[in-house]
Amino acid sequence: MDDGIIMSKPLILEAREVKRTYMQGKIPVHALRGVNLEIEKGEFIAIVGPSGSGKSTLLHLIGALDVPTEGELIIGGKNLKEQNRNRLAEMRQQVGFVFQYFNLIPRLTALQNVELAIAILGNMKKNQRRQKAQKILEEVGLGDRLFHRPNELSGGQQQRVAIARALAGDPLFLLMDEPTGNIDTKSRDVLLDLIKNLNRNRHITVIIVTHDSYIAQQADRIVYLVDGVLYDKDPTHSSGRVFESNTNQPKEVNQ
Amino acid sequence: MKSGDLISYSFNAIKTRKWRTVLTVLGVVIGITAIVALLSLGQGFENELDRQFQQGFSTNSLYVSKKTGIINADPTFELYFNDTQTIGGFENVELATPVFRKTIYIEGPSQNFSLNVFGINFTEYKQIFPFIFVEEKGSISFGTPTSGFVIGSRIHKPFRNDSIYLDVGENLTIYWLERNGTEIIYNNLTAQVDAVLTESGSFASGVNDIGIYIPIEMAMDLFQTQQVQSIIALTTDDESATLDQVTTQIEEFYADQVTVSAPQAILAQIQSSFNTIETFLASIAGISLVVAGIGIMNIMIVSLLERTREIGILKSLGTKDHTILFIFLIETGIIGLLGSVVGIGLGYGFGFAFSFLGNFRQVSIQNPAAGSIFTGVSPVLSFSIVLQAILFGVLTSLIFGLYPAIRAARLKPVDALRFE
Ligand SMILES: Nc1ncnc2c1ncn2[C@@H]1O[C@H](COP(=O)(O)OP(=O)(O)OP(=O)(O)O)[C@@H](O)[C@H]1O
Ligand SMILES: [Mg+2]
């Protein structure tokens, strides 16, 4: 593929009119109102948007943690709604997910949390697994916190454990929900280098939700999610309409 | 996930809620303890019963005694010494021997004990009970007339240990009451102990471990009576046709005022009544295990709620439904296994405690019949009992753990992750 011929790379993700509606009792909450998105293998994409716009919801769908209420979501050639629970679990094994709220297992140490992600894949011996987990934790600067439990770590340290865990299983996808919200700029830069490296050298597709414009700038492409609709240009710059009122919801932008 | 990893993961989860696990395990322990105590004692009881019957009964013997009860039983009817000859003359009867029995008292260290004196024909008796009418110490005087006592082993060693209450060559005084018109006459007799019998156990009818044996002639002389309590008839063979024929013959001759019973039938009766008791107790033990199961279910549901987020995390990392199911089932399985293993040990221990109490009561109580059921019975822990107990404990745990496990497995990852 890297033979210099200009052609589009294969699509690793295709979202067509994806909707996700939560039921809040009897009241439907439309978190995604018809998202269209195409991602090529090896892309590094940043998703930005205001709070509550549906970024986490979208990322969960891409990570096969959830299925769309309506629309087609095809990941790695597989249509999400055609997969059974077992297949969905297998799809999740190829995803490294960094959650907005870390989601570490409290009773396990940093090392055990990372090891667990590898153990679930079931393809590595205990020793190798431990070494690998340790190495990754060292890479994110937690070599001296291996045996701490999450409640013995700072927010930023927990976030880095979560990142290490996401990387541990050699994922094809790296999905990160605000991964730098709690860490200082120096750690952020280390992390960014790590991500870019994985992206360039191992062709891992990276999708990152962020409020940090510096990080967003590093991505190949930025998409904007506003009120459950995805735009490829910042809709708030073309018109100030979007955030003006809640009653006047934005219409979908035709592309 | 590999099975080794699954098990260590489950262990880790259990370890973090130590006390709760201990309490849940305790539930299983109680159930299994009860079951094992019961089964091992039952097994011991059956073994002992078999042993005693094999030694203490001849299969070709019939016991004749006067009929009791209110229907068709004439209370004035008695069996007499002379009937021995009559029965001995019947067709297919090889030998008939009388058994006289009377309750007497002996002086104990702190209180008087009531026991039975048996008047028998030593030689004939030995012929019917060759294995148990045997001296352990001293000698039984067959043939030559004697005025000494032959005593059961528990009068010699009441506690089955080294402490001897009464030995060969020592004198024993027996006391009994007699009515003469309106008068009460206190009688007593002092005689020397000639022999101590080997221990026979409580089910054998041949030798009573707390009985005193004297020649029948001496008994009739002493107690001034010709009545006997039973007559044992030895038949020519142990075919049921022969036994039936002799039974009918005797019953008809005595106008249906006697009961003729075969040891085989007695054994079956004891076993069946024992089985009824055992079944009843086992169902009570079973109920306690169900209660333990509900405890397990309860704790696993609590654990499910507590760990919903954790399950969400596991799922987000690609854990399959059946793996989550296994994790939960392994946890309940471990609880069941721990409970079973501890319960088996405790149950066996309780079995011993019970049998000890049974033995102890035997000698400390006035009525020799009471407490005798466990005499000589030690619990037997067979491989099949161990297997049954473990199977039962683990299966109960798994059955009750299934519902929470299935619920955990069916959780949707996003919902689970959002759960607070
Ligand atoms: N389980 C749920 N039930 C009901 N409503 C939900 C649920 N999850 C999300 N929502 C709603 O869907 C919308 C999108 O939520 P989402 O978490 O995707 O936003 P977000 O863009 O990630 O916000 P933030 O930047 O604050 O993390 C919100 O209005 C939220 O209230
Ligand atoms: Mg979010």
C-alpha cells in the first residue's frame, strides 16, 4: 500500500446515518442523530465537540461496546448489527479503549490491570505477559507504580494506567476518550509521541476525543460533533448559530 | 482467557471479600457437616449391624416368645421350660433351647444398675452362638454344674478402656424383689464370676454385653419358677420353606399365643426403621443445604451489583459472555468446595462425638436399652460418602450461583460501565 501510487486506502470504518437513542424512562434522548463517517486504516482522527454532544456515545459504538439504534456501522468489514454477542466480544479484543473515567479494576494493581487485558486475549504466557505489561507501564512513566492499586494513584497516573492497558493487547484500533484531561503537558507530549509512533509504524488507527486543541492539531483529521451530528468543519465558526439556543437545534449539514 | 487465569482471577475476587466468603462458606459447612455425620454414622451402623448379625444369629434359628399386644393375646399365657422339649420334638427342629430372663439389680459405684440375668443351657447355647458365647477371660463351665456367673463384657469393662469394674474370680451380688402375697421380699445372691464373655454389640440377640448368664436349672431354682421368656429353635436348614413350616407348626400348636420370628426378618425390620430415620434426618440436612444455597445466591447477587462496573470493564476488554459466567461459577464452586471439604472433616468428627456419647450413655443410664443404638458404632467415611458430599456441596452452590452468573454474563457493556 505504501507503494507511492495515490489511491484511497481501504476503509476500516464506515458509519451511515448512525443514530443512538437512549430511553430516559419514556422520553427518548437522541444522543446521535445520524452520523456519517468514513475512516481509512491507519488514520489518526480527533473528535471534538461540546459536552453532551455524543462523543462518548459514538466512541462506544466504534469500540463495539454498544450497537446503533438505527443506521449501519461497519467496522473492519463487519456490520455491527449482524454480529452476535460472541463476535462483538471478539471485535472488542482488537480495540484499545481509554475511557473518560479510566475504568480500572479497583482491587487489582496497576500491573495486574494491564496484565488482565493481555490475559483476556489468552495468547501469551504468564511471564511474557507480565514483562510486556511492565514495559508498557514503564513507557507511560509508571515504572515505579507497578504495585499500586488505583486508589493509591493520582488521577493522571490512573489515566496512564488506562492508556497502558489499552495498548497492552496490540489493538488495531486505539479509541481514547479525553485521555489527556488529567495529565501535565510533559506527560502529554510523551503520550502523544507514543501514539504517533504506534500510528505511523504499526498503522494503528487512532480515534481520540479531546478538548485539547494542541492534541487535535496533531491528528490527520479533525471531525466535529455537535448535538449528535458530525461535521467535517467546525460548524461554530461558519455560523454562531449552533450554541445560541437549545430550542433551535442545528439541521444536519449536507455534504 | 485461559482456565488457570480464570481461577486465579476468581480467587482474587473472593479474597477481597474474605468475611463475606467465610460466612457463605459456613452455610455450606453446616449443611455438609450434618449430611456427612449422618451418612458416616449410618454407614458405621450398617457395617456394625451386619457384623453383629453374622456373628450373633444363626440363619437357621427361630425365636419363640409369648405373644404380646392387645389383639388375640391372652395375657395369662406363658411359655414353660417343658415347652422346650415339645418344640424340640417338632419336625425339622434339630434343637430347642430355653432362655429365661429376669431383671435384677447390682450395686454400682454411685447408684444401682438394673440388668438382666439370663438362664440358659450353656452347651446348647454355645451350639447356636458359637462365635459370641465365648469367654474372653476365665472359663465357662460346660457340662459340669456351676453356681458362678458368666458376665457380659461391659460389666467387666464398662468404659471399654482399661478400667475394670468387675473381674473373674471376684464376687458379685445381685438383688431382686419377690412378692409373697402382700409382702415384699428382698432377695440377694452373691456368687463368683467364672468368666467374662467377648463383646458382641447391641444387635446380636445371643449375648447381651450387660447381661449375666447362669445355667437354666440354677435360674429356675433361684427364682422359683418354670416360666421361660423365649425358646430358640434350631431348624435343620435355613430354606424359607423349612422356616415357614416350623413357624406354622409352632404357632398352631400354641393356639396362636406365641410369636415366632426369624433373625432375618428382625434384621430387615431394624434396617428399614433405621432407613426411615436416616431419610428423615437427611432431608433436614438437605434443607440446611438449600438454605446455604440461598445464602450463596444472595451473596452472588450482591457481588453482581457491586461488580457490575468490573464486569463492564472485563467486557470492554473483550471478555466473552461464557467467560464471565465461568468466573461467577468458579467463585461459587470454590465456596461450595471449601464448605464441603471443611464439612466432611467436621461431619466425621461429629460422627465420632455422637458414637462416643452413645457408648457413654450405655453405661451411665439405668435402662440398658436406652442409648444402646450407637453402641459399638463408629462413623465410617467411605470414598463414596466423600464424593457424594463434595458433589452435593458443589452442585448446590453451582445451582444457586447460576442465576447471578447468567445475569452477569448477559449484562451489556455500556450499561454495566455506567452503573454506579
Ligand atoms: N445511558 C444513557 N441514558 C440516557 N441518556 C444518556 C445515556 N448516555 C448518554 N446519554 C445522553 O446522551 C448525550 C450524549 O452523551 P455523551 O456521554 O456521549 O456526551 P459527550 O459528548 O461524551 O460529553 P462529555 O464531553 O461531557 O463527555 C447526553 O445528553 C447524555 O445525557
Ligand atoms: Mg464523554
